[in-house]
Amino acid sequence: MDEQSDDIATLLGESAAAFVAERYGARGLRLDIEEPQRVDRALWREMAGLGWLGLALPEPLGGLGMGMREAAVLAEIMGRKVVPEPLVAAAMMPGVLLARCDPAMELVRRLADAVSGGDSLVTIAWQEAAGEIEPDIPATRLDGKHLTGRKCFVAAAEDDALLLVSARDGDDAVLVAVEPAAPGVRVQRQAGGLMSFATIRFDAAPILDGTVLLRGAAADVALQCALEAGRVLLSAQLTGIAVGALEKTVTYVGERIQFERPIGSFQSVQHRCVDLHIATMLAGAAWRYAQRTFDAAPLEPATQAAVSAAKARSGDAAMQVCRSAVQLHGAMGFTEEGGVGIHLRAAMQLSTWLGTTTAHRRRFFAAAA
């Protein structure tokens, strides 16, 4: 591994940990299960000022031009504190996609400025059915300069967001940009765990500037790269969620007294915590390997196998650790004040987004074969 890159990632991680501890440490964070989660725009702009939102954008587009190593370190730290701002969905994935576009195109520069500046959100709308894991030929179609179709599970699709939408124009795949407030666009948001999702319908909706960002094989490659990058980062974030839940649990069992001694002194509790720690270590090793293979060759079959292995393992680890954390907290685990329920809700959402653990195991076996 490049020593300079490793040093940068370490410094970034330390800076991010300090920022998250300061901004989120005493907030009493709760994930709303009744209303769609909204992005805290003041904090989002602070993240933009730190350069986090432009991490995956190349320098010609005003970004930092860093790889998945730095982005994944940041995602894991965000996971540990269950930070609800959609860094992966509304910064890293759009950054990877826009990096594949022509930097001389005016619309591309505008979109890149929106990503890195933090004044508006940018998110990708590609999925059209539940359980879809690969971006097959979309049913959403582009007729001239107008879009018609439907997308589901679109993350962070707030009122001022800019949507990067996959569609087909005749026999060609295309990527275009659309505003949710444009005529012919209907957005239905649903509350989730860590962030809100939306179902979006396009009825002859105009595309931004009447311009196609990418067409044909270039559009397919850019979208696939963005999805694989998102899965690597989600794996790191899920591992962080598990580590954060385990840290809270170890602290709790060391303080909770039963039969005149801390329950953490009981051998059965100790063995269980060790098993959970091993699960987080294996998940961390999996996403780090996936990150290295992605940076080397993002769309090779071996990379897809590594990414799917990481997503499946980290998703399982997060669910295992967070469920056990609730149980080890006893009745406190079921309360908002207990602090581990939000980890479980976040793990439930992110372990299924961009492919469930079962779907990724199937893709791993197919890619490995």
C-alpha cells in the first residue's frame, strides 16, 4: 500500500473522528421512524468546507481526487456514530459517476460544484424494482429531451436535489440529470432507518439543459463504477455501525451490576462479546480487501466478487452485532435512551440497500465461477 496514501487516510480519519465527536457526541441522536429523515444542511455545508463531499471528484472538477481508501475510512467513522447525513449516497457515489464524465461539459461542472459545495444534494436514481442488484437495460426512456419512467429506492431525494438518472434512448443507455421540482416529476418519500428513500415517477419530465451526460458503454461503465464504489463504502459504514454498537455494549456490560457484580464479568457475556469482536474484524478485513481491488480494477470479475463478499459479510456482521447489543442491554436496549436501537435500524436499512446479503452471496459465487 502507498505509504503517503496511508498517512493521508490516517490523518483524515483522526480529523473526521474529532469532528463527529464534537458535532454529534451530545446530540442525543435519534432516527425518525415516522417522517423521512432530512439532511442537516448546516452540518452538510461544514462537511463540504472540510473537503469531504468532493473527496471522490477529480481535481479538474474541483474535488480532491482521492481513492476509495480515504473515502472508506471516512464512511466507517460515520458509521460508528450513526451519522445520518448521506455521505455515500449524495457525495461519494455521484462523485465517482461524474469523474467518468467530460470535465469540459458545463453541466458536469455545475453538478460537480453542487456535490462539493454542499448547497444542494446530488443523488443517483437507477433502481426500478425491488431486489434489483445490477443496472440492466432500464425501462425509463428518454424521448428527445424528456424523461418518462419510474425509479425506486432513491436516497436523499430532497426538494432541491439534482437527480442523476439512468435511462435508455432507443438502444442506447444514457445518463441524464433532472430536478425533482421540474414539471412531470412526482416524488414519494418514505421514512427509513439512517436516511430517507423515495419513489420517483417521470412523466415527460425535462432533463437539465437538454443534455445527455453519458451515452452507451460509457454510461454503463460510469453507473456500474458508482454502484461498486457505493457498496465498498457501505461495507465500511456497516462495519463502523457494528463497531460502534459493540463499543457501547462493552461499556454497558462493564457498568451494569447484577448479583453484586458487573454482568461483563460473566464468562458467557465475555465469550459473546469476543465473538462479536471477531465478526467486526472479519468485516473490516473484507471491506479493506474490496477497497484495494476496486482501486486497482473497479469492474473486473474478481473485484465484483470481493465487493459482494464485503457487502454480505459486513451486512451480516452489523445485524449480528446490533441484535446482540440490544439483547445484552436488556430492557434498555429497546428504548431510545439505550442508544443501540439506532444502530440496529441503520444496519437493517444499509444491509439491504444496493443489494441484500443473499443477493451478494449469489453474485459472489457467479463472479468467482
